[in-house]
Amino acid sequence: MKVLVLGWEYPPAVAGGLGAACHGLTTALADRGHEVTLCTPADGAPADPAPYPGIERVSLGSDASFSPFHPGAILDPYSVDRVAGAAGAPAGAPPTGSAAQGADPKDPGSRSSSSHAQSARKLYGEDLSTAIQRYSREAVTRLADRDFDVVHAHDWMTFPAALRLRFVRRRPVCLHVHSTAIDRGGASAPGPVGSISAVERAGLRTADRVCAVSGFTRDLLVREYRLDPERVSVVHNAAPSGVNSSPARVVGPEGPSVLFVGRLTRQKGVGFLVRAAARVLESCPSARFVFMGEGEDRTRMIEMAAALGIGRRVFFTGGVSSELRDRAYADASVFVLSSVSEPFGLTPLEALRGGAAPILTDACGVREVLPSAPVCPPWDAAGLSAEIVTLLTDEARRLAVVEQGRAELARLTWAESARHLEAALEQARSTSGRRSKG
Amino acid sequence: MTSIVYYFQVHQPYRVKPFPYDAIGARSDYWDDWLNEDVAKRVAEKCYLPMNRQLLRAVERSDGAFRCCFSVSGTAIRQLAAWAPEALSSFRDLAESGSVEFLCETSRHSLAALVDPEEFQAQVGEQRALLKEHLGVEPTAFRNTELITDASVAQQVKELGFEVLLAEGADQLLHGKTAQALYGMAGADGFPLILRDFQLSDDIGFRFSNQGWEGYPLLAPTFNGWLESLPDERPFVGLFMDYETFGEHQSRDTGIFDFMDTMVDLAVGSDKLDFATPTEIARRDPIVEDLHYPRPISWADEERDVSAWLGNHMQRAAHEAIYKLGPAARASGDPDLLNAWRDFTTSDHVYYMSTKCETDGDVHEYFSPYDSPHDAYLNVMNALEDLRRRLGAD
């Protein structure tokens, strides 16, 4: 199949985010022998530290593409990064064109976190709607005469471009949902969540096929956007790269640590975990609760912990480096994903790698791939605290949760995800043009 | 004749270094020495040295008729000894003049009197030793941190052998009675209290350079006129303020130095005014009546209570976390750990965590080295966790 992939963030600029999933799925599709062209906003691709065999890169919206000196824009070496060649090509081979500037191609780790933050700001900052318009316009002008069988588009920013191509080229479109405006607004946000929600709804109802990152998200799409469940395929994310190296830890004299990693927002259910912490500390007074991340609820959460009288045992680290985060995973006995609405949730997989036992809410997608992990409903502080206490006091049980989780983790590969994606793309092609809206 | 009782508070805390979560267990240098040295040197240069010189000249010029008192916190004494020894010796010169009394307080400018009598006693002992060593004085009068006072504080001070306690002349305490008389503390055998006249004190300490104030610009003849017009039966008026008022809170170009110089000369030449120190007042004047303290009263913020330090949950959590380590610190047998813990008892650390807004919030923000009260809280809690582990405490 010739697959035209519309992505927004590549290479991954935000850890655990859309870029990581897009990278994993796209490379795995290429590995399965498909011809893949990956289009991303020019701003989002400051460099491609690991060019991948079989993937052609197109940057949309770069100023160079409008230059009169490069009339054949699609062949413009400054905006198209064709990585031809054998799989044996050295990963560090300098890619052609501007995409390589600003980074040491041999050492992707050399990119400073501030440059990540900058590109993340560009991608998701105040210029977003302008960037989306430019991206959509150029997708049509520059890609319409290309040869492709199906369009695979990641999240709402790329949906307008995908639908225009569908209209212009009469090619089937598969839209992939990694998160929705409804998740981000919190489950109880009243009414439709603004214009993003409208973009999602319209796009998903028009698409030939929809992929959801989890059954949780598929159900949400069916419930909130009235999609026909038969049209929605579930394609789970795989585990983040890395190896299961950390041994299950031994608790030191500083007491066991319970870790949260994520934005301190209502969507992530932080307040519910803080309340659970107060209950846990009644029976496990030496436990520590560590909250890694920033967010609009930060000051409220700090004050809540102090008010509950557990200020001494609750730590707010703010945003941290990936190295410190990995250390915290390795240091943690228990990891809690307390989200109120989480389409997937990559952090429990990272936590398992580090040796922490995850506890999940039943409002997250990742529980579908970690069926052995303890689960409680969101907002149930009593239930969550009971689960935490069990794992902190029953070491055998905790180790069993880690071991089972790691076994489940090992089965999660991008190759497996790509197999499901491939089926979805085939279904998009076979239903194309034969389906009425709805 | 009304005696002017000047009391100047000198204090510098040991400010805590940025102490992020990953520093816990990894390093134990809690104090921002670079910042502390910088502030100590700057304040010595702008305030302590020039004002001490000016006051010493006033004592000499008046043949000892100008009198005043100081309290210099132990943390300030130690910082001056380390980074501005010439400022410390200028305080010693004042002490040796015979006209300047030095009060005792807690060595760490702490809230120990409220929650930890054993620690309070220990810190008073430390402060006595510091005053003896660096200034050559043996104090007889006492002021508790930020004038925080109630019957229990007065009782502890009395038992430690002091003669008089300085306190705030708050409305909620006096209910319309004058602050310009010697009171006794009900519930502490009428222990003598010298109260601050907050109106006249704040005219100098807070309002002097405020151009929106109706009294601006305040000139010495005007101010002394107010003092001279006090009723004859008023034995004294307590003018208590931060010493950093002179040259630091109010910069030199506001005219604060000249104001004080002229004010002192006019008062020395007045037949209605003179100067006295707290111990002199306590030995001279009779107690007019006992006062009942409904709760601890301080000189801070509009509330004049302890809410500047213990007003929100973060402050109370940090305060509890600090004093919870006291027994382990004292039992540790490690002088460095005990010293580090004691420097965390300095009240400024919780003051920086105040979330009060408007006027008082501005004052809090003026003094704070942090971006926000929440940052102050997290930083201190991280450092305390490190100290807790080193102490092996619960």
C-alpha cells in the first residue's frame, strides 16, 4: 500500500505524546513493506535524528516551499527528505536539506530540552490555528498529484487536510484519534467542548475509517460523536522504547515512594490522588508521594496536601528532566495513573520498565493492554488508597503486579499495532465511496 | 515629661538555597550563602554602619541624654561577624557608650515560644551567650520574635530572669486605652510590658516616604510637636521599628537620616521630652494595670496576630514539620545538624509562605527571596526532608 501519513509532531518533541505514537506506527508500517510518505509541519521537524528506511518525509508550511526558485516544491530538497536506501544505511547518515540543521545527527540526545520545549511551543502554541490552515492548504497544493492509496491522519490538527485530500483526490481516509477535546476538557465539562470538538466530530463522521487509541476512546467516540462502532478500529500504542533493565526495587530507609507523572490538571485526577494519599499515610506513615509535572492545578494541589496535614510526605517536583523522571520510576514502589479520562496513557508502561507497580483508573485506555494491573474508578479515593496500601504492605503481591505487567508489556510491539492499523487501512479502502455519512 | 523609648530591631535570616526534589539525600548545603552575604554586606553598608555612626554621635553630642535600645537577632550577629565585622563592632561601640541597651530574644528569631518551651529556653541561652561574646552585654529586657506576646510567653520570659517585655500596643488589647504607660501581664503575675505606639512608630517606619500620606513630608519639628503635645501624665512613648528602616526600607534620599538626627537634637533640647531604655522604664514607672491577652499578639500586618507566619495551611504544615524535628535534632549529639535545624526555626521561612494579598502581601513580597509562597514552601519542605533523613527522624 502507498500510505500518505499526516502527522503533526515528528520526531517526538513531547515525551509520551502524539509524536511518539506517530513515530512508532509509521516506522512499523514501513517495516511491513508499505510505501510511506510522512507529512509534518515544517516547524515541527527541526531535525530528523534517525531517518528511517522506507519513509519519505515532507515538511508542509515551510517558507522555502513557497520560494519562486523552487517551483517543483514537492521535489524541493529543502522540504522533502527522501531517505532511500537499504535498511543497512547508517542511522546517522546526514539527511539532506534543512531538516538536519540544529542538531547533531549522530546524537539525538544532544538536543537540549529547551529546544524540545521551543518546538513544542511552536506546535501547540498560539499560532496553532494559523499553522493548521497553512498545513491544510499546502497538503492539497503539494500532495494532490502524488500517487497514494490511502491517507492516514493523526489527531484533529491534520483532519482538515485529510478531508480536503479525500475530496480532491477521491482517496480513502483513515483518521486516527489519540485524544479528544472531550478528554482534555475533563469528563464533566458541560456541552460540546468548542470548535476543536466540532472539527473532530465532522471529520470522524466523514472519514472512511477511524482508528482509536483504545477501546475507551472508541466508546467515547461512539457515545459523544455518535459514530458507528463498526467503523472504529482499536489500535493500541506499544511500549516506549527501552529495555526492562531495572530490577524490582528494595525499599530504602526513606520509605516507599508512590509516583505520579503528568500534568497537574483536572483531567489527570490529581486531587483525587492527594486525597487518597492522606488515607494511605494513616496506615503507611513512611510512604512518600511524588508528583512530577506542572499544570494549572499546582498551587491548589500544594495547598490541599498541606491542608490535609500530609505536607511532609508529599513532594511536588515541577517539570523534571527525563533522566530524573527515569530515576523516579526506578525509585518508585507504586505508580498511579489517576486520570479521569485518558485515551491511552503511556506512563504506566514507563513505570513498569522502571520496576514500579502501576495502579490505573478504569477511565484510561492503557488498562486494556495491562489487564493485570489493579484498577479503581476515578474519584474513588477510598478505593485507590486501599489498592496503594495493598501494594505497599504486600511485597509479594507488588512484585507479582510488576512481573505480570512486564509480561503484558513485552507483548506490546509497534509491529503488532501496525498489523491492526494495516487492517484498518484496508477497510478504509474497501468501504471507500460505498458508505453514506453517519 | 514623656520619655521616648526607641527600640530598633536588627535581623537577617539565613535564607535557604534553591533545594529541588532531587537534592534531597544528595546534598546538604541548605543556605544561600552567596545571597546572605550579599544582603548582609549591603544592609551593613546602607544602614547599620552609617546609622550606628549617627546614633553614637548623638549619644556623644548629648552627653548620654540620647538613649535607645536594640535587639540584634543571633542569626544577624553571626552573619555580621562573618561578613561585616566592622558593622558588628559599631554595635559594640554603641553598647559601650552606656546609653544604648541591648535586649534579648531568641537566637534564631524563632516561633519557639509558641510551641516548644524547651527550645525557647535553649535559644534564649544561646542569645545571651552571643550578646556577651560579641557585644559584651548581659540583657535584662526581652522582646520575643516580631513582638509575639501572650501570657505564656511573658511567663517563660519572667522565669528566665528578665525584668520587662516589649510588646505591641494593639487596639484589640487596649480597647481604647493608651499604649503610653507601663502595663502588667495578667496570668503572668503582672510581668511588666512596654508597648509600642504603632501610630507614631509607623509614621517613621512605614509612612515616612509615602507621598500619598497626608503627613508627607514628615519633618522633625512636626513629629516632635506631636510628641510634646501628648498629655503630661504619659510617662513614655514606645517607638519600635525595624532598624533597616534607615537606609534600606527607606533609602537615604528620602531624608530619613536627617530626620532622625534633627528629631533627636530637638528632643534633647526639649523640656517636655527625654529618652529612656526599657529597663530604665520598668525600674522607674509603676504598673498602671494588668492586660488580658485573648491570643498571641504581634506587630505584623493589619491583624496583629500570628497569621503572618501561621495564617495558611502551607505555613502551618511547614511550621509543624520544623518543630517535629526538634527532639531528634537536640538528641542527635551532632552540633552541625542541631545548628542547621535551629536555623530552620527562623520565622522568616514561614513568613515567605504567606498568601495574604493587598498591602500586607506587598510587605511579605518585599522581604521574600522567592517567586511565590508555594515555591517557598516546597523549597523548605524539600530541605527539611533532607535534614529529617540525616537526623534519622520519623
